[in-house]
Amino acid sequence: GEQVEQLPSILRVQEGSSASINCTYENSASNYFPWYKQEPGENPKLIIDIRSNMERKQTQGLIVLLDKKAKRFSLHITDTQPGDSAMYFCAARASSGSWQLIFGSGTQLTVMP
Amino acid sequence: NSKVIQTPRYLVKGQGQKAKMRCIPEKGHPVVFWYQQNKNNEFKFLINFQNQEVLQQIDMTEKRFSAECPSNSPCSLEIQSSEAGDSALYLCASSQQQDTQYFGPGTRLLVL
């Protein structure tokens, strides 16, 4: 089946620095790529998404890049704060005609004060 | 940011028992998804609906689960005979379009 690979699985950064998470997908027909943040005991919350008609999207300290040729997308958190510490999941919409999301395995981000 | 309602938040069942959870999608969202997130944080798509119709479901759901989204009532997902491996967080998401999905708080199921 379709898979989304996510790296790294664990990421520790110093407060104020940037953090980057990378994902790759298999199906070139995938056209929607959301990112979710999940804190312990909570549900995943959508933080940013990008569609295949864009290469870059930015909102409130978050940047998402999409390279369709390489089938790769990434999340960059600028000026990290302790409150950014959480699990982050990338996802890709399954191949055309199916609306389910295929999730990456997650990145545990810790921002150290 | 999500207005999806899920009940109950926690559910404890014995093996072989039925386990039923409910979801009220965000108003105006015709598409509903159910996912299972296990203790390793892995997501598994279970089933989705558009209005009352099943769009897609996996084999496990077809064989062991009962799910519906009746009009003017909450959507529901019911495990017919719970197994220890069903212990997980069950997440309902709703969508207005075909892509953006907002998750509810989830139902955490523990099968003893």
C-alpha cells in the first residue's frame, strides 16, 4: 500500500532555534499534505497544510515546502518555543479517488529552554 | 480549532464485549472519517462516509465493526466483539471538502 516516511523520529532543539521535519510519499497522484501537532493525551490538531499547486506556504512561524518531483515535503518551525514540544505527524491524501490520509510515523519534538 | 464531538472520551470493555463510540461531525461537514491510533502512535484508516453512504472501509472494519452515519443522528462505530488488540484511540474527523480533516477529541478504548 501507500506509505509516508517521516524523519527524524526524535528531534531535540534549543529554544529559539529552528526545527525541521521531513516526509516522503510514494504516489505521485497525492495532492494534499497536512501537518498535525499532537500533545500528550490530546487529539491531533491541524497546524498547516499544502496542496500540490503550491511549493511553499507559511503561517505563524511555520513553513511548509513541497517538492513534487522528489515526492518530498517538509515542515520548518522557526524560533521554537517550549510550547512547540509535541508529536508532529505529516500526512498525504491517498491516491486519487480516495480521501483517507496516510500518516507518517511521527516526530517527537522537544524544545529545551 | 475542531468542533467535532466524540463520546465517550474513555471506554473500558472486556474481551468479547461490544464497544460503541459516537461522533458528531462539525456542522456543514458531509464527510466523516474514523481512524485508529495505536499505542505506537500509528494511524489506521477504518472507514469514511459521505452523508449516510460508506465511501471506503478496510477489511477489518467490514468484518468486525459496525458503523453508520444516519441523518440527524450522531455517527457511530461499534466493535462487535472486542479484542485486546483493539485497545487504542479512536479518532473521528470531519471534512467539508475532500481534503482538510479536523479531528475530534477521540475515544480511548481499553479492552481488558
